[in-house]
Amino acid sequence: MWFKNLQLHRLPAPWAVTPAQIEKWLAPHAFAPGNTVEMQAHGWASPRDDGALVYSTNRQMLLVYRAEKKLLPASVVNQVTKARALELEDQQGFKPGRKQMRELKEQVTDELLPRAFSIRRDTRVWIDTVNGWLVIDAASPTLADEVRSLLVKSIDRLPLDTLRVARSPVSAMTEWLLSGEAPGGFTLDQDTELRSTGEGNGTKATVRYVGHALDADDMRRHIEAGKQCMRLAMTWNDRVSFVLTPSLILKRVNPLDVLKEASDPTAQNDDERFESDFMLMTAELARLFADLADALGGEVEGAVRAAA
């Protein structure tokens, strides 16, 4: 249930929208499998496979963006096209020209598509109408862009904004490494990346620590040599570990034992366990986001647009 990679966006807090309204907006863009001539398809899918496009509890909503892509290797298309071109050459007595080859390749692609394998990828979206967060569970900026594009297309006048903080994450992470101390409520873990800011020969020097103690003297030496922190593993209140990036994407998010033990032991079935886990995740992450924003100097005033 826990989101693993968090791309954070801001909404008005609170955002006066109901699950029924969201459901109505998403319905025209519901996922439908691609037909035999479509390479890809995308749309909204049911988070619980019950037909509903919005899962909601305690004013927290869960959506699922589904993308389907057909696997048709270029090498296969080229191989069949080459064979067809040889047949065509025998028939007409000369090699096919560029236009003929292009048309032949398109024809082969259309013929092979119905036999191509399809793969589906689901990406979860969490909407916190209480605290004003919209979070996409995606490590890839390209995938997040796809999800955002469909959100904007689907939801009427979506008041979506970026999270803006007073301090640059790079500057803050570099300072925390230099001092060897994280802000209150956070601890530094044994994973970081420092990168040179100089031009040099075009290749920026990079030093990575993975599962290695962050020695204060080593950190100071790298920073004084002109490197800045571009990735930093941290733990929040001994409850959630994550890796912070310059663009405020939280990667490798992981609930620690204290939260795993907090799961509702009275849950009787999958639906109850899902609801319990979702409520626990949303409550903890909302608190984490608030503390992280404070650690970065607070949110910039006026960062969130007013609801339309």
C-alpha cells in the first residue's frame, strides 16, 4: 500500500471537493484496453477493482492511472519488412524506393499489432483534501508528467500547484552534511551523493556513499572542494525513511517497524486492512510533509492557488 516514490504537489487546504465530483470528472477518461491498431492506451482504473474510479476514506482519495503499451520490437518489424521488400523486388524487378519501404513498414506494423503482447502499468495518485496535497507515486518525471496531463484534462479547473519552500533543498542538504546534523525530527542515514558544481571539462565529479558512514571530515573536504549534496537518505521520527532529491521528490520511501506494528490488528478482511493501511499512510506522510517543509524554511507564501 505504501507509496514508494513521492512527487509532491499542492492543492488548496482544505479543498472542497467530494469523491462523487472526482468520480464524475474521471469517468469520461476511464481506461479502456487499446484496440488492435493502437500501440498504447491510458486512462483511470479502479483502485479496488470494484468499478469505482475513486477510493475514499477520511477525506483522503486514491486514484489509479493505468497505461497499456503493446510490445512490438523494431527488430521484428524490420525483419519482416526486409523479407517483404525482397518479395516485392522479385515481383516488380527493381528494389522498392523510400516511399514504398515506408508504406511497406507501416503495413507490416499494422499486421503484427494484433499479435503483439501488451503490458500494463498502474500509477497511484493520492489526494489529501484536508491538508492540500496531491501525490503521485512515480520515480520518473516523464511518468509523472503523463499522470498530471490526464489529471488536468479530467478534473474541472484543477487548482494544482508546485510545492515551493524558502530554502533550496540542495543548499539545505549540503549544510546538514557539513554540520553532521539534520533538523529536528530527522536523522541522516548512510546514503548520499555529492556532485561538483564546477564546469571543468564538462564532466562533474560525483561521489556516492551507499550504506557507508558519513564521516564529518570527509563531508567537509568534499564540500570545501566545491561539491554539493544532490541526494540524501534521511529518517523522520524513527517512523519513515526516504531519500530527498533537489526537486523535492522523495524516493525509496519506507515505513519502519514502528509503523508496521501499528497496523490495525482487528482488521478482518482485505478491505478493512486496505482501509487501515491507507489511513495510516496518509496520516503519517501528511505530518512528514509538514515537518519537511518547515525544515526547508517553510512554504513560500502564496504558493498555493486559491480554488476556482
